[in-house]
Amino acid sequence: MKTVRDLLRDADPLRYETQPPARERGRVRQRIVVAASDNQTTSARSLRPGITLLITATLIIISLVAIGWRTWSRGGATLEAAAVRFEVRLAEVAPAAGLQEARVSKSETAVYLHREIVVTNSDIAKSNLLPADARSHFGIGVQFNAAGAQRMRRATANHVGRPMAILIDGDVIAAPVIRTPISASAAITGDYTKAEAERIANGIGIR
């Protein structure tokens, strides 16, 4: 009587197949390993363009977010008004060594600027629109912080009777003659429309 083991052995379809030599089995094994390695390399190469595209897209997104954050973080005033460069320099009515000639805006008057800047935007504590005068021209009021007021007082006390130049974005917009020393505040007057005066008042407060 045959056992289960005997029955399974007799049912094996490869029972009478001859086994290939060890060398042939080694060659078959080597071909399988090489084919698998080539397949992995091809797969990696096919993934490279997609990975490169993903990295590029990520860098672009990061750059856009950084630019947007920089713009937003400056505050609402930056979105509504552009920064205006504000300077005050002492001036003279006649040329001399070391002075820079400049034309007062909207006039034929020339003044000669000292190179030292007395105050700038960083010395302003507050700026505001002044009411219109009888000719419907508006002005700008400026209040200096403690450091700015000290520099203005020291500079103008020794310059009474001579002009002081007010520069906006590098242009001399006014050159009034100093009557008394100036310290805590000053008024910028001229033939400004309301829109022009508001632009300057808002802009000089932006650092």
C-alpha cells in the first residue's frame, strides 16, 4: 500500500526531468540579477525629470511666498503711499568752497547746500496735513523726535538769517530763511494741492 508521500512523488510532473548542471544554473541566476538591476536603473532614470520638476516648482512657490510676506509685513501704509525721502540741510545764498548748487523747485532761485544732512526720515516722530491757506494751498506739518529736535536746534541756532533747504526725494522744494532757531516742529509750505501734500505727509513717515 502506497503512502501519501509516495502518491505525491508519483504525481510530480518534473519527476523525470533532468536537473541542469550547476554552471548553467549559475548563468541563469546571473542573467536574472542583471535584468533586475537594469530595471531598477531605468526606473530611477524615469523618475529624475519628475523629481527635478517638483523641486523647481517648490523653490518658485517659496520665493513667491517670501516676496508676498515682505510686501505685506511692511504694513498698510506702504500699500497706500510710497516712501518719500526727506532731508534738511543748511544753505547759503552765495557759492563757496564745499557747497553744492541747487535750484529751488518751481522757481529760478538758486541756493548753495552744505553737504551735512541735519535731519532725515528717521528723525521724524509724526507728520500730518496742514489746512489750506487763503490760496487753497496745503502744507505739511512735521514733528521731530528728541534726537532730531536736538540736531535742528543746534544747527539752526547758528544759522539765523540764512536759508535752510528742505529736500524731498533729492529736490529742494523750499529754502526759507531761518528767523528763529527751530527744534521740535516745522511746517513745509508751498503751492501744494491736497493730494500732493497728503502724499508727502504720508510718505515721509515711512522709514
